Amino acid sequence: MIDLRSDTVTKPTEAMRAVMAAAEVGDDVYGEDPTVNALQARTAGMLGMEAAIFTASGTQSNLMALLSHCQRGDEYIAGQNAHIYQFEGGGAAVLGGLQPQPVPLTLSGEIDLDALAGLIKPDDPHFARTKALCIESTYYGAVLSLDYLSRVRSFCDEHKLVLHLDGARVFNAAVALGVPISEITQYVDSVAFCLSKGLGAPMGSMLCGTRGFIDSSLRWRKMLGGAMRQVGIPAAAGLYALDHNVERLADDHVNAIRLAEGLSSIPALIDKQRVNTNILFLEIDDHKTARLRTHFAADGITISGQRLVTHLDIGAADIDVVIASAQRFYESERVA
């Protein structure tokens, strides 16, 4: 199968499996798992942060961040279509008593800072306290520029907001910008990223910030049921991913661009100008998408909705197969 549903569908390579099998482990609840400790130290160093913590998922990392930054009755601001607001089950509201303030986002994932200033609540007991601003990069594959991140940092300093980056695919952003990851994370107070997406690990996410923030997040992880024991086995996969799978993200970007260019030759199927990293979107209605999904399935290609995602299990030859299949679909639709 050529699986384009997500970069979460990757399988560990034999080399990754070997380091997992050989991982030295201990009880991480006691802080005694050497592989987890090495992963946390390596991550903090790469991102220029004081400390990091290994978590089960990106959703758990984002929730721990909000619970650590905010108190019950506080408000966090996030994009209307941002993952932390739209796709994480309302955990911050349900479990933390936090009020979300969703705001419009551009296609590039930016928030209009001038408009945002008017949404920050005054210091008045009638209102929730606006405490945190959450941004996302990549956002549906789009990358926030360093200039925009600098302006957001200044905005948060001016309005006394903490800044959290949902960076599930932030390494894709760094590779696309051609900068070390720390060039991005220098602007934020905390950042979460997934080891289980483009980096190819089977599970796990990292949350990074100051030492005090991570200490608070450790307590929240325990309360959320996320304290794990001999977790050095998946942590070893995370270390392998950071050592071997960061620079190769550029291959996924190249494959996404090749796929977009091939599909853009098919009328009204895709806008190749929107492809920045490893995610592209079909620009067809749901009914046509359903017919295309059925057509692709017959050719051994799996998609979910209108999003196509390249990853380490997708090679150049797979891209050629997908383009050829899409062209046959277009011909069959035209004849019909």
C-alpha cells in the first residue's frame, strides 16, 4: 500500500527496531530510565531549552503545557482551526477549566496581531484572565516565518502573555526554513513536537521549556495518567529519529512538491502553490474525493479526506504511481 493519510503511519525501520531492542531501561517514574533521560537532555539541547519531558502524545504535551501555564478560569488564545483548539477533545476546558478564545488564521497560520490586541481581556473580575497565546508551525503544512515569530514574541512581551508553540511538525518547519530548530524555538516559552510524525518513531512527543515549567508539567503528566515505567524502549526510537531522520525530512518535502506538480496538471485538482512542506490538499468537493479515494484504493493507494501527506515510507517511485493513477481517474471522469 502507498499510504498518504498521514506521516503517523510510518513503520520503524530495522535499524530503529534494533536500537529499541537494545535500549537500556529503568523506572522512569523514579527518573531512572537512562534512555529517557538521554532523550530529554538531547531534545532540550537541540531546541535551546532548559529542560524537556517525554510524553505519550502531542495532545498530552499540549494539554500539559496549557495546564502548567494557566490556572482554572484563565483563557488561552488559539487559531480557530488550530489543532490545540479544534482536534484535542476540548481537554483544556474539560480537565483544566480553561477558557479558549479562538481567532481567525490566515492560510499560512498567522494571527492578525493588531486584531488580536483587541481581544485580550482587561484586568477585571468580569473576565477570564488572558494568559497564553498558542501558535502552530507547521500549520496544515505551512511554515511560520522567523520574522512573524519575532513579532509574536514582542506582542506577547508587550501584553504579558506566555507563548506556546504546537510544533508537532516543527522539524519540518526548520528544514523548510533551512535553519537549526533553535532558531525557531528561541521565540517561544514552550514547545511540543511529535516524534511519531515525520520523524518516524512509533510513538511519543516531547514538551520543552524552562526547568520550572517542566517540573510543573511532570506533575500534570502524572495526574493525566501519563507516567510510564521502562519507557526507554520507545525513547530509544526517539533518539534514533533525532539522530537520523531530521535532515531526511527534506526528501518528504521534495516528494510533496513533485506530487503537487504532477497533480496540478490535472484540472481543478490541486493548487501546487500551497505546498510548503510534506502536506498538500486536494481542491475538489467531497463527492469527487470519495470517488477518487475508491479509485486510488483499487491501485493500492490510501488517502483520507482531501489531505495527502508524504513521509519516510513514501519514495519517488510511489509518487509516480500516485500521479499516474490520478491521471487515469481524471480521464475516466472526463469520459463519464
